[in-house]
Amino acid sequence: MSQQPAVPAPGVVMSLVSAPQLKTQVTHGPSGASLPTEAPRDNGGTGGSFSPTDLMGAALASCVVTTMHLTANREGFTLGEVRASVEKRMTPPPRRIAELVLSILLPSGLTPPQRELLERIAHECPVARSLHPDVKVTASFGYPD
């Protein structure tokens, strides 16, 4: 019996148009949603919007929280509202992201096994697994109870 080659998952197309003053407008193909980006203040921009490297931090935080909710749904418990913040820390030139520091506030009422599962899953989301190993990811978890 011969194995069929794996078929890659279809991609998601996004488009970008540049604008004056180190700005861009990025559009998500499937939905048409768009967001502006801009070079950061310390690199010639005004700081009026997300920079490309800011989006990396936002992507990580969003992916972690989304993956936690997917896991809770799959495991049969309600997660409720999760809040997160992320701090992006850059290296001196040549610039790159050195560290992403996540702070995640989970709701009360989670059992110790649920907390352990969600904290483990936070480090296994697709964005976290896609980051270069040189990018340090530090995560802390808070619970109100």
C-alpha cells in the first residue's frame, strides 16, 4: 500500500499597500479586515500604530489565548474571559526581537489540572512554535482566586 503525499493546507492571502511616512495598510484577504502599521518611533515612525515587530507580540498573545480557549472547549470546560498583555523587547542594532514577555490573567474557578493544562498549552500555540529559538518568551499566569 502506497502512502499519499501530504497535501499542504491552503494558505491565507494578505495584501499590503505602502503609504508615505513609513506606513502600510495590511488587508486580510478572506475577511477584508485591514489594519495600519507604521515604523516605530525609535526607527523613524511616529508610533501612531502597530509596528511590524509589535504585530509579532500581538500575534503571540492572541494565539496563546485562542489556543487556551480551543483547548478548554475540547476538554469540555468553559474558560471565560482571559486577559493578556505582552511587552516586546528589542536588541540593539542590528534590530530584532529579543524577548516577548507575556502576562496572562485567567478567570477564577479553574481547577489545578485545568490551570496546569492551560499553562502548558500557552507555550505550544502555533505562533510560539514558529518563533526562532533566539526569541526568548517569558510567560506569567495570574488567577484572581
